[in-house]
Amino acid sequence: MGAARSTVETALELLTSLPQAAIQALVQQLRTHLAALLAPLAWLEQTLAPYRQDLDPATETTILWAWQHRHARALAPGAGFPAHLQATVQAFWTALSFFHRSSSLAESLHSWLRPYLQMHRGTPQWRLPLLQLVWNHHRFSRGKRAGYTPLELAGITAAPALAEALNQLGAAQPVAAQQPTQHYTLAEVFGLSLEELAIL
């Protein structure tokens, strides 16, 4: 629940940098109704809490995997699980049946932001515009948007490449006369380690 709220708030903060009045109005509406938007997740967390308290992470992951692949593998509720887990599996499947997975752009943004939220709790304000810049130049690798960037999908074709945009940002910063020009990598800008950079 906390991770979902953090993701939505980060996405809304990114949207506030866009100048369109309609987007700003949407952001305000979403912020006003944020609690209502997250209410289904709060309900899910509360409903499954009694079953999760004594459930080890590996077993919970297996239950969720079975539910996600139930159609592809023709799995019946509880199939393959021992008797003492049947009530727990049934509870998970019943609760999750009220939700469905979407392939929307919003979900894509959520999945893209999640690693950064895990790595950088309490993201500073200066990093949000950089995340927005990288996201807008990010090229989708699968799905109906494969091969396109968010900028291209929005009809923007004259935008500079990501490397060029970062160089322009660096050149716009005042540099002391006695200091040599410094060039920064994307990992240094975001403060990422090599392992974290691999997520990109």
C-alpha cells in the first residue's frame, strides 16, 4: 500500500512539470481523490492480512504466481497446494478475483518507476525532472507500443536525443573559470550503482 501511494505521488509530481492546464487540473483531481483511488488496495491488504501474517514469502509468491497463470495453465483454485494451505489459497484467489491486470500506459509507468522508488526512498525534487526526461526518451521493448518512445507516441518527433539533452543541461550550468568542464554519466546523475544501472 505504501509503495503504491509513493508511486502515484511520484507520477503526479512528474506531471506537475507539464504546462498544459488540463493536465494540471487532472493532477489536482487525482490528488483530491487519492485515498479513494487507493481504497481497493487498502481493502486487499486488510482482507489478506490474517492469511499473510504466518505465510512465508516464498509460499506467498507461489500462490500469486499460480493465480497470475491460472488461465494459461488451466489451474483450479488450490490445485497443487497442500491441505493446510487450501483456505489461504482460496482467500487469495477470491480477493484477487476482484482485480484485473491492465496493459495501460499508466501501468507501464508504474512498473518503470518502481525500481527507482525502491532505490531512492524520499526522491529529492531535482531528480523528478530527470526521471521524466529519461522516461520520455525510454523506448518500449514489447507490447503495442514496442519500438516507440512516449515522446513519439505523443506526436513529438523533433525532440533531441537523451544524450544531447543531458549535454545541453550540463552546458547550461555555470562553471567556475578555474574548474575544468566535467562530464557526468547517467549513473552519476542518478546516483546509481552498476547493479542499479542494469535495471535501465
